[in-house]
Amino acid sequence: MRSSFVILITEHSDNSHCEVCYQGARIALRLTLSYMERIMLRANSVSSIFRATSHLLAFLWLIVFSVSVAYAVPSYSRQTGMPCATCHYTPPELTPFGRTFKLEGYTFVTKAQITDDKKDHNAALQLLEIFPLSAIIDISLTSLKTPQPGTQNGNLQFPQAASLFLAGAWTSHVGSFVQVTYDSQGDHFSCDNTDIRYANHTTLRSKDFLYGLTLNNSPTVEDVWNSTPSWGYPWLSPSSVPSPSIKPLIVGALAQDVAGLGAYTMWNEHLYADFTLYRSEHAGGPQPLTGTNFAINIHRVAPYWRLAWQQSWGLNYLEVGTYGIFVNSFPGGLILPTDTYLDAAVDLQYERPFGVNLLTCHTTYIRERSNLNGTFAAGGAAEPSHHLDAFRADATYHLRSRYTFTLAGFSTTGNADPILFAPAPVTGSLLGSPNSGGFIGQAGFWPVQNVEVSAAYTAYTKFNGASQNYDGSGRSASSNNSIYIALWLNY
């Protein structure tokens, strides 16, 4: 780990606790969402997309310089010789050390390796003596306020999910986070979050300049903060209850269904930038791709961008950033016309220790503008132009690294479409509206760093457009309120 990254790790009798102290200049970062939307919506080709994105990054870069927050994977602990609490407040919330460990390609090693120093013209070799394999099992019990018609309540899933991880350093500059997950409802294993990285250091303007490449399968999975969708709250949630199905595209719709190659940098441990190009890969679909029965089939490439600034003063830590994606897609097959989506977002993460305790806060706002010309032509929408606004905020109080208490709120609003958001029992919308909102309260107990017992209550104030009879079959939003109890085992 770079010595210029300043971290204070203090040991307490009951657990390890990480606190951070950064030194740096003052900065003000103003994000202009309307500008992002204008330049991306004008992009009608790959070359113009590149030009528009370069203008965006240059614009934000000038603003910054004009003014002087994964699962915890035990194989990383075995590789570094450090406890889980060194990289995580509670998984998957990353500490400053954990964020740097990920940015540096998961390559920090203290344990024995098999090496070869190029003697006799051989290629170099650096292999971990311990195979970097880990496993996670989630066991859960979920109960709805009102059972879904024709189903029993109190669903026990043993397991809800089980994951295997190939996670660790491959060379001195290459490492991976590769996850394969068993889904109990589908009764099969499939590829889950995957992030393979190359990372290195140089200097720029006499400051440390970390740069790297990422090969991944989900937009935002490469991110190191917990304010973006892939690693955002809730980190554990039920899979057997109704949930609002209308979300911006960047919130999971492309997860594990694309392949992306990107480049990222961190300058002076303050300014982070990432640019990744994605293509559809449709695991389980025919090759070469036909796109049949897949809602999103990326035409050419989908550019994803990320820019963030992190700063500390006293005991306070703040990250402010922007991220987004532009997708031109064939809906349901490779037939014109296409649908276009522009998701542009801002996010914030705040951390502050209170003695041996800690407060962490995350929030993000996503604005999606879509032109569903292909879906409209096929009769799947009443009109082509749509928008969605999604907001999420959460705050967690970590009590002595053993107990966690979280309160979160979420909201999605957008224009109505009676065909796109059609009525259906439980999952549909009588009003053809995507509007949903509610709150989550959660408490967790960590008897040891790799085991959690948690209980969460989710309450909906609105579901698919209404509080009462939202689906046209008499179901209310509060009928989907749920209690979720989970046991998380990680080895």
C-alpha cells in the first residue's frame, strides 16, 4: 500500500476499528446535471458519444481545478494478514484502506508467495501460496403484511443465496473479484459481480497518480463508494416479496448482462475518474447474439462515466461525485428502431467517527430520460418519451463495530404510461404509474467479523403509483410491507 495514503488504524479490545485522517487542500465541486443531459442526448453516434463525454470530463475537470463508499471476502484477509475490519466498517462498506486496496487492483500482499525473478530468461512469477477462494451463505426468513394471493407467508430460504469468490492478487499489478452465486429460486449457479483489475502508480504535477484498467460485468461495480447502485443500500434484501420493478436502467438492469472494459485514475488521493465502455453479453443466450427475448441489446457501445472528489477535514470525510450511462438499445431483438436511455446521477458519502463508534451516510439522485421509439413501434408503450427520478438516502450508526442501526428512504417518480406500466395483480399499476416510495429500518449484530444476524422492516408509502388499490386488484402499498431476518455467513 502506498505510504502516502495516510491511515490511522486503532485496535480496541472488542474489535478492530479504522479511522482516517487525510491531509489536503480545500475544494468546491459543483455538478451541473442539465449540462450532462444536453451533451449526451445530442450524441447520435459512437464518435459523438466520445466527444460529448470528453467535453463533460473536461468541463468538470476545469471546475475542480478552478477552486483552490462488496461483500467482505475472507480470501483478501488471508492474502493481507489483516482482519475484515481493516477494509470494511461492516460489509460491504469500505474503509479508506479498503477503497485503496480495491483501487490498487486487490494486490496488496503480506503473506508468502511463489516467485521467480526472471533468472535464465524466464518470465517473472508471483503466485499466492494460499488459493484465493471464499464462500458466503445467506439464510433468510421473510414475512409480508399481506401474503400474495395463493401463497403462504413466512418464507424460509435455506439458502437464499450462496456465493463462491475467486478474489485475490494474480500478479503484483493484477487482481480480481470474481463471484459465482447460487440462486435458490432458479436452482442454479450463475456469474455474479465480476471485476478484474490492472493497477499501477506514477506521478502527475508531483502528486501521486494511480491508474488502472477494469474488466467488469456491471456498471458501478468498479466503484469504491457505497453511494452508487452496485454497492448501495440495502446490502441484504428479500427475494420473495414484491418490490417496485420500475427503476432507472443503471440500477441493476444491466448487472451481469454486459461486459465492459474501462480505465480509471485517482490523482493525489482526491480526484477519481473512470470511463468504461459496455457491450451486451447475455450469459445463457445464444452465440453469436440475436438479442431475442432480451429487453436490452446494446447497439455498438454504452459509455459509462464516473467523476468524484474525496476530502477530509478534522474527523469528517466527504465524497461528492457524478456518474451515469448512455445506452442505445434494440428492445427484444436486433430490429430497428432503437430505444435510448440517458441516466445521469449525483452522489454523496459522509463518514465521521465518534470515539469507537462511527456514522456513515450515503445518498444518490438519478435522472433518467428515455426515448422508447422501438418499444413504442412494437406497441409496448403508449408514448415514446419518458423520464424517471430516483432518490435514495441511508444513514448507519456503527456501535463499537459490533452493532449497526440503519435508517433509509427511497423514492421513484416518473410520467405515467398505461401500456408500459400496465395493471396486473400485485406487480402492476392501475394508474400506469412508476411512482413508489418508502422507508427501511434495519438492525444488525456482528458476533464476529464474518458473521451477521440482521432484521429489517420495509414500509411502503406508495407502490406503483398509489397507496390504495395500486394494482387494480385491491392491494394496497402497505400490503407489501415486510419483515426480513437474515443470517450471513462468510468464510
